[in-house]
Amino acid sequence: MSFAGLIARNVYTRKVRSILTGAAVAIGIMTVVALGVLTHSLNRTAVSVLRTGSADFTVAQKNVSDVLYSAMDEGDITRIQQTPGVASVVGVLVAAVQLDSAHPFFLELGIQPDALANFGVSVVAGRPYAANATGEVMLGYRAARDLNKSVGDNIVIDGNKFKIVGIFSTGQVFGDSASMLPLTNLQTLERKPGAVTLAFVKVTPGANIDAVRAKIEHDNAQLATVRTQAEFGRVDRNLRLISAANVGISILALAFGAIGVMNTTAMSVFERTREFGVMRAVGWTRARVIGLVMGEAALISLLGACIGIALGFAAIRLIQRVPELIGVFQPDYTASVFARALAIAMGMALIGALYPAIRAALLSPLEALRHE
Amino acid sequence: MSSGAPATPAIQVMDVVKVFDGGVVRALDGVSLEVAPLEFVAITGPSGCGKSTLLHLIAALDHPTSGTIIVHGRDLRMAGNERFRRREVGLVFQLHNLLPNLTALENIEVAMFSNGMTHREQRARAAELLGSVGLGRKGRTTPPRLSGGERQRLALARALANRPSIILADEPTGSLDSTSVEMVLDLLRAIREQQGVTIVLVTHDAHVAEAADRVIRMRDGHVVAAVDAPPSG
């Protein structure tokens, strides 16, 4: 029998202890996975507003609670445009509305028709809306397909009736799932005259993007530039808070899981005192005793992690049914979430079993053999 | 054996003292003795005389308060305890101390971890040992399903796993019926002959002690007599 075989045998034959320890780990991992996927997915949805058009980076108001509350005026757009290295700036007003119960998160993008090309928009059917039109809208081709609409149809968005004059493509999933209408019209509808939410910036060929971003932030202290999803927290405090809560709860899950592992492992070591005495008496080193206890905890934690991941999937399915999250929460299962879950499970085993393992190793063989 | 040609003793115990509870209990009080290679020695005496304590010191399960123990020319204070127990001695206890969740074969194999053998070699050695103690068909049986005598024979097989030069047995027949006692004693004698090991056996049973070449009697932490056992039969 190999050492690994002995570890597996001990885990299998001590079922109650293994199940109790595994359950503690599984609950912790379920929390980590469900929360991790939820946070990541909400993050992805929130970031989607940055991915509606083609740009080297996006500019928004710094430290707003939600990126949709970002507000910039024409002066901001002009200053950004004048920054050395900037080729084009497209100011876009973004509004998120509920189209119907099946589409609770639908984006309206207010953008002037002469900026459509710079925004990366291709009109694939019909025509662009007129600059001052109040009842015209274009749909991204994904949105049109999803809503079963085509050029010439009417659509009601946020209580306003529009005629669909064109279908567009941006090459961005989120942009192609949105609608576009004249900037001035959306400003009027949203009661935000002269305001835009985001500025999509393209730099001149050969320009250093990071240098351009730094210059814009230096000259406009109230603005922040965003290039990656990881940077999104700079312009969306809510998401930063959610991410922080995720980290905090993961740490708590690790702590509770480790305490669970420690509790059952310590009990097990106490019950098996005589067994460890035998092992030491037949020549086992202290390191091997530690390896046995830690190995058993690691195997149980691994099994608990697998169950926890499965439970996490189930929990996400349940969360998806929450009415407020339908459409907003599209689960995004990334490898990093599961890697973190496994790392936390191994952390639970390491932290939880270390002390009992050391205690087992430090037992005097003679005293251990006398243990009743 | 005691009258054989002079040879380096397998075990030398020199003026060993062992106290417990800060000196309140003096379990061994200046014990000295020698055991020759391949000798079968029984240590007897009443309960509390120090015989088990002496055996534990020879097994490096504990350390003397003072004095020296030399095994095959090596001072135990200089020997790594785990390595010494793994390579030089095989231990047998009154309560056999088998692992109840492992099979008979596996109980022997756990004693062979770190001895450099492959798993296949360990399994073969364990099977060979089980056969040698008459448990060849009980390899997949767990200790709770073995009789008392079978468990003690299994413990003996485990003690032999790493081919030790010395077997140290602490009341190995203490919890056995008379038939099993005879079986274990026969086995010990056979092991000594076939495998060439030195045996030190602690017992309070005079009949068991008679199986040895020499009997060392202890009382109150002292060796009071060392006599050759009468020829058996």
C-alpha cells in the first residue's frame, strides 16, 4: 500500500469525520463560487457599457457610484479632443431602461449621426437616423434579431414610441445588443441637456495610449480613463464595493472552513492518539505523521471543494431566477473563479490541519501508546 | 547462548537510571545487563518493578535519566530514534496495537514506509511474513475479525517487517489463552532460529519466561538475578 493509498483509506473508512469536514469545506466553497460568479458576471454586465463602441479607451466621471451616473459636458469633450495624441472623441449618453420583463437591462445610446463612423458603427440595413429626429431609432443587429424587429417596424422604449430606421453593427456584443438614437433627442428624453455619460477615445497611430490617458487625467481631475475590465472600479464605486465584499466574504469562508477542518481534525487526532503512537513506534518520522494528517485534510478538502463547486452551480441557477436579476445577471463561469475556490479549499486544509498535525507529530510515542 | 563464544553484545545497558515525576518515582535504579547476539532473554518481575520501562528505553521509545544503552555498538543517544526503531528493532506489545481499519497485509506494510522498498516488494514481503506466522489466508482480514492469538501473530509479523536484528516484546502473551501462548512462544523460537534475531521479552509469567535462554529477574528497579533457563523438555 502506498502512502497516498493509506491517506485515501483513512478518509474512506472514517466516514463521519470525512463527511463533517467535507461539509464544512463544501459550504465555504459554495459561497465562494456563487459569489465569485455573481460578482464577475455583474462586473461584466456593468462593463458592457464600455464595450458598446470601438475605442482605445473610455473616459468617464471619476468615482461615481454607478457608471451610468457619470456626467460630462461639451467642455470636457472639447478638452479631451485637444489633448495631444487624441485622434477622435465620441461623446455618448447612455441610458439603461427596462424594455419588458424579458429585457430588464436594455441600453439606449445617444450619439450624433456624424460620429457613428468613429464609434465603429456600420449601418447594415436601412439608414442612419437624422440628427434632429425625435422619433427615429436604430437597433443593433443582435437586439433586432432578439426582439424580432426590422427596418420600418415601431418599437416602444421607456414609454416612447420610435420608428426603426436602421440596423447597425459595431463588432461589439454589447453594442450590437443596444439601440441608438440622436444624442440631442436622448438628452431631452433623459432631461440631461448638453451631457454625455462616456467619451470613447481613439488615439493617433503610434501614440502612446497610456501617456495620452495620463495627460487627460492630469488635465481633467474629475475624469478617469478606463481601458480594461479590471480598471472599471475607478468609475463605478458600486462595483468596487461588490468586489470588496466578495473578497471579504471569501476570507470569511476560508476562516470558517479552516475552523471546521481544524475542529474535526483535532478531534480525529485525539481519537487516533494510539494509532499515531504505533506509527511512531514502528519508525515513522514526525514529518510523515504531519504528511498523513495534512494529506487526509487535503483530500477531504478537495472532495469538499468538488461538492461545493457543484452546489455553487446550483446556487447560481437559483440566483438567476431572482426577478431583479433576470437579464442583468448572465452567469460567466471563468477559470479564475474555480481556481480561487480550489486554492481556498487547499488553504482551509493547510490552515485547519496544520496545528492538529503538529500536535500528532509531537506526541511521545510511549505516551501515545498508553492513551486509552 | 549465554555460554557461547565471547562476542560484542547485541545490547548493553550500563548503570541506567530512570525517574518519573521529578524523581518521586525511581523506576530503574542503576540497572546494568548485557544481551548477546541471537540470545533469547526474558525479563521478569512483579508489576512496577521496571521491566517494561527498561524495554521502552532499549526500544528508544524513551530516554534514560542517566546511564548508557548501547545497541550493536552504537550509543542510543547518538542514534536517530525513528531510524533506529525502523531498522534495528521490532516491537510487539501486549495489546498488539494494530490499526483496525487496515487489513492484515496493510498493517505490515505501514511499518515498511521509508525503507526503500517498492510497493510491490512491500506487498510481497508482507505476504511472506503473514505466511510465516500462519496467517497466509488472512491477508485481507482486518484485526477486529481476527482472534487474540492471530492478532498477536500479526503484530509479530509486523515487528519483523524491516528485518530487525532485535525483537522487543512487552508482555506479548499477556492477553492470550494457553493455546495461543504456546503458539506465540513457538513462533518466537522459530523466528530466532530462522531469522537470526535477538529477542528480549518482558513477562510476569514464569512459564513464558522458561521459553527463553536466560531469565533476568527484576525488583524495585534493580536486577536481582540472571539465570539460564532449564533446557526445555
